[in-house]
Amino acid sequence: MAHIAIDGGPPRRTSGADEGVLGNSIDRYLLAEKAGSEGVWDWDLRSDTLYLSPRFKDFLGLAQGDVNRPNDWLSLVHAEDVDWLHASFEAQMVGLSVPFQIEHRVRRADSASVGDARWRWLVCRGMAVMDDRGEPIRLVGSVSDITDRKIAEQELRKSEERYALAAAASNDGLYDWDLVTDRVYYSPRWASLLGLSASDLTDSPQEWLGRVHHEDHPTLIDALAALSWQDAEGFKLEYRIRNAEGAIRWMACRGIAVLDPAGKPIRLVGSQADVTDRKTAEQRLRQSEERYALAAAGAADGLWDWNVDSGDVYYSPRWKSMLGYGEPEISSTIAEWFDRVVASDLDGLRTAVNLHLTGERNHLQHEFRIRRADGDESWMLVRGLAVRNDKGCAVRMAGSMTDITARKKAEQQLLFDAFHDAMTGLPNRTLLLDRIGQALDRNRRAGGGRQFATILIDLDRFKSINDALGTTTGDRLLRIIAKRLDNTRRVGDTLARLSADEFAILLDDIGDVGDGLGAAERMAQAISRPVTLDGHDIVLTASIGIALSATGYEHAEDMLRDASLAMYRAKSGGRARIDVFDGNLRRQAMTTMRTEADLRAALELGQLCLYYQPIVSLRHGGIAGFEALMRWNHPERGLVPPNDFIPLAEESGLIVPMGRWALQEATRQLVAWQLLFPRPTPLFMSVNVSSRQFRDDDLVSVVRDLLNETGIPPSSLKLELTESLLMENPAKCRALMQSIRDMDVRLSIDDFGTGYSSLAYLHSFPVDTLKIDRTFVQAVSTGEGNAAIVHVISTLATILNMDAVAEGVETEQEAEYLRDIMCQYAQGYHFARPAPAETVERLLVAETERALAS
């Protein structure tokens, strides 16, 4: 196929017959053009001329009447469209029987002169005219201006694009319900809100309505139905719907009706958005507000909310009722609050509020007193937090007020209890020390001026009253004594209870020691007045110690300690005495403290040792056994006698481990001597057991273990108990002694006759031996009447089937007397002094040698 020549040679001349045909054809074109809105064109392929109707030329901006070439048209076509137009022409020329139609853009030839450079859109239709041989000789057709339509289509596309973009970018799902066809368009977002894809949905309204929660379904139907009214406005509704997983989601749905010209709704269009998060938040907020309301109604706290700018204050009903006021009795001013605050507390409250308002404190928290409607005062705890604007200034402050009166009273009671004795209500040791400390400070500031004294009072033998009459009676007695002492003290003096039976008085502003002694005498007299309780007449005495400020003290504890030392000296001097502290007491106390420390070390360092004093048989004069006596081999003081450390060991509790060690050591030595010096009746060993050891140590287990470990005959071990020990708790002592006696271990009562035991008690205890105290034995030599007591005790032992051992025998006269009264055993310097094991062993060797020699 030959390409169409746009710029061919000069036009070929036509014959007269052709011109007649062409003229007729043009007339028809002109008539057709006038009847329509299209322009006509006719391209003669043989002459390469182009006929353009007046309307077409007007479309192209060409002058009327000129003969045109195809290029006059094609040169004005948009570059992007000209190839498509050529292709349409060529398709016709190769025999395509179907007419063509193509849209293309053209620009007017006279655009520069008329100022219109716009591209206009033409729709071109055409077809080829063939000769008898089937060769194309002409292309004819029409054009029409479709610029307005193309602009409208372009605007429509832009609108649709904007709609599509908006729908894609929006969180809302869109719907369009055609009421005529009853079909619904659901946007992809509408589907995705329910966890669906667009392909999962049909266009049925049930895809929507069928998923709505049954409780909300009627409301949605009513809202949609209301859109059918001609005067109905758009609706907005929130409802629940089930998603693809069956979960409930909240949707906010909006919609309007599209009406036809007659005002009848033909479409419902709108959107829905997922508002589940908001609804959940709203529900939580409602719950929070409900909880707040319930808490406010049920709480003991009063709530307040202060608008700082306006000065208005909201006071909750509880806030008002806490002060005893009704709802209308309190107005909404800050003065209603501050005017009721106790005057001495108001400045503190204002300061606390201002510090928070200015931001110097992170929150408000303050305690204060406020007057109630009945005139009473209540303690309140206020808490608050300020709301600030963008400049950081407080514009509002809200908080709570809590009645803490009960807590404050409890704190005051706790404070009182911390410094007072619960039973008597008197100050306790802590408060007394504080008062003494204050007195010392005043005395130092005054340059030593007036003196003061601390008096410490200890009730003598109060424990025995408690044991005899019971603690309830004992407590009543203490309260009576406390009342008497309180009535005796001067105004300004401090009376305190320090312990169960100890009282102390800070005697302020005295002239000399005489004033202190006079006050102590008055206290002693008040205590000694008889008291009748439950039919019992009770007479108490007291041991009293006095410490004077003139001694010179830095610390209150030191002064109270010295008064205590003076009291103990008074007690050890026979009780019912008054003693004044002096320097010797402190030195003695320091010596005692050092001795106790050395004694603890002695037990650990092996400085303790045992001496053994032989106990002889008065019938044949031989050694029958020994008494183990503890000694302390001090590295500096040398051998310390037992009277210098045994009482201290008793008091400190060291006697328990010391006594256990002595029992073990003595038993070990007895084993050795029984092996070296076998006898028909084995040697025995007497070991002293202190009252503290007897009470605190597991003596039965200790003895049992020793017997099992050593294998000695149990009867060769004798434990010596003091007579006073048996009277402390007779029933308990009897049970413990019986447990020991059941092991065949012997029991002795040491220093018998010096205590307070009765014959009835003595008969009931499982005792084997009575040891006669040395004071009775020495009376034999001096001729005193006490010598008869030795005979009585010896005879008593014989009657009770017990052995008797006389202690402290120093002369032959005493020994002879003991033989005459048939006393079985004796020990003392007359026979042998206490000595180390090596020395005693030599005595046993000598005695054995004498026996062999005879």
C-alpha cells in the first residue's frame, strides 16, 4: 500500500464531468452541514485536494474560500494524535470496509491572532470511496467539536480520582445503596473495617444489616427509613456490628438520601467509621467516673476543688459533714475553710498551699486543726494538686481532706506511752534521763549554781510478795506505792518508774546533801506505811541511793548509774537503808566490771582450775573423798580466792558454764584416782552446784552424760546444793533432785543450819548428806552455845538415815568432839588444806603406803 501523500505535486485538473459531480456533492454537504452541527471534509486522493466545509474551516481557523491541502488540516493536529489519524486513513485505503472514528486535538491556524491557543477536541468519522476497480479515490467524512464533552469527562475523571483517593485515604468505609435496584456498593475500606475483602461481599443490603447487633438493628432500620421522607435530613448513628471473626465492633454511621426530580429518594449514600476504641475509652471513663462518684460517696475523705482565678471552691457533702455542717451551710469561698482553721495552725496551712501554688513543692500535704460546728477541734490532713496553664501558673487546685483526729490521738498516746510507765502512768527511764539531761544543761549554763539530786528507790523483797500473793496483787501494791511517792514529791520534781520494783526521783534545786537525804527519808517513810490488800497487811521497806550533781556529770546516764550504785550498796548493807554515792563506789564498780571481763576470758583461756580438799572418815581417819573447789589463776593477780569471783559469776550468769566445766573436770579427776587407788568403798567427789546452774542448766542431762562417759559408780558423785536453793521453788527442786537421785547420784545440803528450811521440807527431799557449817563447828573451840547445834544436826542426820560432814575443822579438839557425837565425816585445815590434784595425790600415795606398812 502506498503511503498517502500529504504534500503531493500541484493539483491535478479535473474534467468538466467531474466538476459537475463535485459541485453537486458540495451542495449536498452544505445542506447537510446546515441541518446538523458537524463539519464535512472530502479528500480527493487523485488530485490531493481537500474540501473543507465552512464549519470545519471555522473549527480549524482557516479562511473561507481557499482551496486546501490535507496538510492544512493535519499540520494543526496535536503531535500525539497525528499518527493515529494517519493510521485510520491508511486502514481505509487498504480496503477496510468499516468506517473509522477517531478523536483528536487540533489548534486553530489563527490562534496567535485571535488569542486562543487552546487545543480543541474533534471527533472525526470517515470512510474511503472506491472506483470501479476497487481502488480508493476519495476519503470523505465529518468532524464535530467535542471539546466541552472532553473537558467534562476530564473533570469527571478528576472527580472520580479525588473520590477514589479520598476513599482510600479515609478511615471511613463508604456505601451507596441504590433504592431502585436494592443493591449496595460497599467500598473496600467498608469491607476491611469488618475484616473482610471486597470479594467477600455481595451487593446485598443483608451484608450490612445482617451483621448489626440485634439490640441496635431496629434503631438503624428506623434511621434509614426516616431518610425516605422528603424533608428528612441526614442521620448519624452509632451501633454495634459483628466483624468477620464474630467480635463486636462499634461503628459510627452517617448517611443522606439522594432524591430524584420528584423529590423521591432513589439512593442512600454515606460512610461508617470504627469507633470501638473511643467507645471503649468512653466506657472506661464512665466506669472511672462511677468509681470516683462511689468512692467520693463512700470514702471518709472530704473533696474540694478550688478555682484559683475566680476564688470559687467546691466542697463535697462529705467535706461539710466532717465539720458537722449541712449542705447549704457552707458557701463556695475559700474563707469557709481558712476561717475555721485554728489560729496557730493557719500560717502553716497558708504557707503549704502557697509553696505548692508557686511550684516550690510538687504537691500539697499538710496537717492542721480545724474547728467543727460543735466547737470541738479536729485534726485534718489535706492533700492537693494544682492544675497549671501553659505558663506554669496554677489556675485550679483540687484534693481531699481526711479526718486524722483518731490517728493524732493514737500518736499522742504512743508518745505518752513511749515516755511513761503503762501501769502507773509515771514517767519512764527515757523521760527521766531526758529531764536529768535538761537539769545538767541548766546547771552548766548557770555556772554550777543550785544543785540537784537523783534518788533511786528499790523496794526490798518485792519479788517474794509477788510470788506469795500473785502479780495482780503485786501490781496493785505498786500503784499504791507510786501514788504515795507522787504525793510526797515536790512540784517540779520528776518521779519515774524504772522497772518492776524500782523508782527514781529527780530532786531539783536543793541546797546540799541534807536536802537530798531529807527527801529520801520522806520517801522511805511513805513506802513503809502498812498496806492492806485482800486481807493481808503488807509492810515494805526500800533501799535508796542518792547521786548529787555536785559530783560533776556530763551525761544523765552516769548520774542515774551512780544513784544505782549507791542503792546497791545500801541493799548489800542490810536493806532499808539510804546511801549517798561517793568516788569509792565508782571505783568498786569499775573493778567489778573489769573482773567480770577477765572472768569471761578466764573461762575461754583455761585460767580456772580445781583445788581438792580431802574429806576424812572420823571413824578410821582415812581419806573417804574430796570436795572440788574452784580457783582462778589470774595472770596478774595470781590465785584469786572463790569469794572474789564466785558471787560475780552468779550475778552475771557465768557460773553456769563454769559449774559445768567444774563438774566435768572433777569427775575426770575422780576416775583417775579411783583407778590408781582402788578401795572396797570407792573414793567419792563432792561438787558444788550453784542455784543459777541448778535452775538454768540441764543438770540431769549433764550428769547422765558424765556417768555414761566416765563409767564411775554413780554413788561416788555427790552434788552439793545450798539450803536456800531448796526453798525457792520446793516442788520444782524436789522433782529435779529426784531425777538425779534416780541415777544413784548422791545429794548434799551445804551449810546446813544457816538457812530457813524446815524439818518437814527436809524430810521430803531426796537428800543423802548434811554438811554442818563451819560457824557451828568453830563454836566447839570457843565454847559458845552454837556447839550444841553441831550435835543436833549430826543426830538429825542419823535419824533421817543421812551422812553428816562437818566443815571447817581446824583443831584436834573439834575433831575429837565430832568423833564423840558419832559424826561420820569432817573436812578442814586440821586434816588438809585445799590443794591441786598433784598435791592431793601425794597424800593418797602416803596413806596407801601407811596402810601397806601396817
